Amino acid sequence: MHDAPSPSAANGHTGWMDSLSFRLFALTIIAILLVEFLVFVPSAANYRQSWLSERVQAARIAALSLEAAPSRMVSEELSNELLERAEVLAVAEISADRREQILPPAMPLDGPMKQVDLMEEGMSGAIIQTFATWTAPEGRMLTVRAMGSEPGHVLEIIVPEAPLKEGLTAFGWRILGLSLIISMTAGTLIYLLLLCLVVRPMQRVTDSVIRFRRNPGGWKQRVEPTSRRDEIGRAQNALADMEAAVSDSFRQRERLAQLGEAVAKINHDLRNTLATAQIASDALSASDDPRVQRAVPRLERALERAINLASETLKYGRSNTPAAKVQKIHLRQAVEEAAIEALAPYPGIDVQNELEETATGQSDPDHFHRISANLIRNAAEAMQGEGLIRLVPQADGVDFQDTGPGLPDKAQENLFKPFAASSRRDGSGLGLALSRDLARSMGGDLKLVETGPEGTCFRLSLPAEQD
């Protein structure tokens, strides 16, 4: 089982120690201290070697003072004073054939001894011996060997290890204090830079995501796009685009729901009204007037389409497209019927039907009528009731051309999106989206061929005819 998120995490709030800024600050301090430690280790080894070298040099100077003494012999009191000034316990010189005790120890040297050869000890050995000094037992002494005053001679001194251990400890504390100051200063500067460049922008993006998750359709304070070109800038711009797209989608769904509700309310009354019109059309069908006989079939088809239109619009609001019943139709006759219906309010529009009398195509009759009527009506509205509409045959369908002013750029960007493509104040932006869905449900398509100041051309592609 997974643990449930804490209330603070669910609300988008995190503790101070869980925040990205604190983690960045802590990681910066740790990284700097780690680097300081890596620098400190060889520094401590150098300190140890310098301390031992100073004792060796002091022992050499004490040994040189014996050169002036007769037979290189001094009193015990002077010998002890030289040892004390050199901070060593004993000094000896070793050659190939003998060992000479230059300054003997003032007292017996009882205790653990450790030998150190400065002539052969490298940096790695010095580092190891430095850590060994910190763990050395109390009272241990070091026998240190170094180059003598003459070639082939080795100077050997004995020193207590306690002063070296104390010096290394004090050196370590000084370095630790300095490292803390440097790490805190550098960490603070890096933290402030990261806070401005990374943490704050990421907090804005995170807060925006959390608020948008709570109310994706109604939240108005979206994250603003930025001119930054790095990863955070691209993420912020992508989030701004996503929020805009999702908000628009939610608004469209809301309008579709409202449309479906409105159609559901008027559907019953509309059916009753159209039923009365159907009764009247049935009475007209009994007339012997030839003109009435020619008009009645068109009236009946128009009434049937009107009755189905409300129901199918409701289905579209529920994201359902009416199923297509593809069959062979006479294109010229179907287009003329659609033009008569669509141009009834626009007597000033001329129609140039270039389809052949025998032209046929595979289509659903109702779908073809609705698409054609919608395209012709849109063209008439764009031309404000005056202009020319040409119906041009194509190998796979029909072109609907007008002499209107063309579509604006904003309408072209959202041409087939519901509620987004209309350039008229009273337009729903639903007609073209529904028309393309109807065309695709038949196995065809609807697309914009061209638009501009000379006019606009839409192409309705129909499915290929079956042999």
C-alpha cells in the first residue's frame, strides 16, 4: 500500500527542509566542505613535513656549533641547552662505517618509537603518516632521518610526537574554521544566484501547475511567457501554452454543454412546431397545381432535415457525429437545393453552378446538403449579401469559391475548431467544425484551398465511387 500524501503536500506546500532552495544550499555547503577536505589532507601532510624539517634544520645548526668546540665535545649543560633550543631529544650522525652521537639524550628514552625517513617518504606516505600521527599513542617518539651535512652522511634526530600532534590538531581546527567561513560565504552567494535563476522561476511554475490543477477551466492568472531561452524558460513557455490550450478546451466543452442543454430544451417544442408544418405539407401534396407538386418534395425534405437537425446538433454537443449513409447522389441537383435554402435571405448573391447535369458522387444526401448549405451561407455572409459563388467540379469533389474579402488570420488559425473560427460577432464558430466532421464521417474531407482579398475557396472531397 502507498502512503497517503500529507495535507501540506496535497495543498502544494512543503516544509522548509524539503524545499529545493534548502537542498541546494545544503548541497553547496557539503560540496565546498568536501573540496576543502581534499585540499586539507595534502596541506596537513605538508605541515607535518615542514614541522619535521624545521626540527632537522635546528639539529643541523646545533651540530655545527660543535665544530668550534675542542674535539667536538661540549659540556652536558651546553648539550642539553642545544637540544632544548632545537626542540629535539637527541642528535646523531650516521656514515657508512660508524654512528656518532652528536648530542646525546638528556635522559633515558623509554617509550614507543617510530622511524620516519624523510629521504624516502613521498606525498602518499606523508598523508598516511599524518593520519597515523592523529591516532598515535601518548608518549610516542619519532626517529627522523634526513640528509646529513656531508654527502653520504645521514642525520638522525629523536623528537617527541606530542608537539607535532598538537600542532596538527590546531592546524586542522584553523583550516576547519576557514573552510566553514569560505563555504558559508560561497554557499550563500551560490544560493542567492540559484534562488534568482532557478528556484524562484521553478516556484512560479510549480505554483501555477498546482493552481491550474485545482481549477483548469476557471483560473485566470496563468503563468506568463518568458524571454528566457534556457530549460526553465522553455518549460515556463510550454506551461503557458498548455494552460491556454486546456483553458480554451474547457471553455469549448462548457459551451458545448450549454448548447446541448439549450437544444434539449427547445427540441420538444421545435418538433411540435415542425409536425404542424408537416401536416400542412401533406395537405398541399393533394393540390393539383403543378407548381405546388414541384415544391412539395423540397418542402418535405427541408422539414425532415429541420426535424433531424436539432437532434443531431444535440448529438454533436455530446461529441457524436451522425452516422453516414453513403450512396450515389446527383451533385448538381443536391447543390442547387442547398443553394436555394442557404441563399433565401440573400437575393443579391449570384450562383454559378459549373457542375454537369449528369455529375454524380458518393455521399450521404443529408450530410452533403448540410455541408453545401453551410459553405454557401458562410460565403454569402462574408460577401454581405452581394457577390458571386462558383461551384466548380473537381476530380474528387466540389470547390466552393466566393468573391468575398477572405478570412482573417485569427480565423484561419482555428478554422475547424468549435467556437473558435467564427469571424462574426453572432457566429458560433460551429459550422465549419461540424461540416468537416460530417465530411470525414463519409470518408471524405473538407479543407481550405486558398483565401485572400480576391476570395475564398473551400474544397469538399468525397469518397471514391465504388465499382
